[in-house]
Amino acid sequence: MESRAEKYLTFLKAVLGLQAFPVVVVYLVLITTSSLWKKCTSPLGLQKVLVGYNFLCSALSLYSLAAIIKSFYHGGLLYMFAMVPDPDVKHAFFIYWITKHLELLDTVFMILRHRQRQITFLHVYHHESILLLSDYAYHVSPWPAIGVMLGMNSFVHVFLYLYYGQSALNPSQRPQWKQQMTQLQMFQFVIGIIHSSVGYLHHGFCVYSIFYGFSMLGLFGNFYYHAFLKVRPDKKTE
């Protein structure tokens, strides 16, 4: 029987061999050199492009969510811990995998619009890690167990890109539920940590899923604190 250490080594080798790994490398190089674009060009508006792009991402997330839910329909409650290939799950993961590649354009549009300040560690870490996870899930482990986290993420992204789409459509009147959106993002990681912990203790899950959940919860919690809770000093009146 393969030990946990051997499982982790196998997992690491699988990640390095993923099709998305070179994409992540190019993505990081693009971000690193983005300052050159800012020095040599003027910012682009791209409002119409952003409207269409964000609503498309929202629709694709809804489709992948529906596909994941459909794959769970016949499995029962314990199916969420199943670590066996499922053709319906694999189809759902394919849509999810395609969507995560498309969502890298978030960063590209930020660079084109000279919005480098929005390219935070949280932004980069989330995009590159979820792309690798989607690739691993689709090509290596099309399991219902992984579908729980990917399904929750698709659910969140339906509303996330709907928010972005509405913001691009009418920049002067952005939706008033940004804080609730961030709370929903954090809630998904709490549920993911609980699911991964139960899976680790009773169903042989890899411990990395727990670490990943805590890393994302910590990063989003830090963002939430600075965006909504931290008291800012009042501007001095002249």
C-alpha cells in the first residue's frame, strides 16, 4: 500500500507534468514584465470587451456548476467523498478547466488598462493555483470528491463575474454587494476545509487540500479586513 509520503511525491510529479504548468510559467513572466507595457503604452479602456467577457465567464461558471450538480445527482451523500473516475464529473471538469484558462484574461486586461495595483499576491496565487487544480482534476483525478470544491467555486464565480460585468456595464453605479461577495468567497473555503478535513480523516484525502483551503481563507480574510473592517483615518479638512 502506498504511503502518504509516496502519495505526496506522486502528486508533486503530476503537478509538474500538467499541461497548465507551462501556462502558469508564461503567466508569471507576463506579470513580471508588465511594467514595460505600462512604460511604452497608454491605458486601454476595453469597456465593451469587459462587459462581454465577464458575463461570458459568469455563464460558463453556471454551466460548469450545473454539470457538477448533475454528476452528483445519482451518487448519494457519500458520493462527495468518492475518489473514483466518473465520466459525468470529467465532462464537468473539462468545462471548468476551459473556464480557468479563460479567466487568466482578468490579469491581461488589468495590464492592458494599466491597473497593475490590482494584480496582488492574492490575485496571482488564486489564478495560478486554481488553474493547476483544474488541470489536475480533469486530466488526473476526475473524482466526485474534488467536484465539491470546484462546484462551490463555480457557484461563487457565477456571482463574482456577474458583479464584474455589471460594474463594467455601469462604472458609475457599481453593485452594492461587494462585501457580501467577499463573504461568500470566504464561506466557500470554510466549507471546503470542513469537507477536506473529513475526507482526510476518514476517506484518504490528501492533506494539501486542507492547507490550500486555509491559505485561501487567510488571504481573503486579510483582504476583507483591509477592505471593509480596517478603520481609515478621516481626511483632514483644509
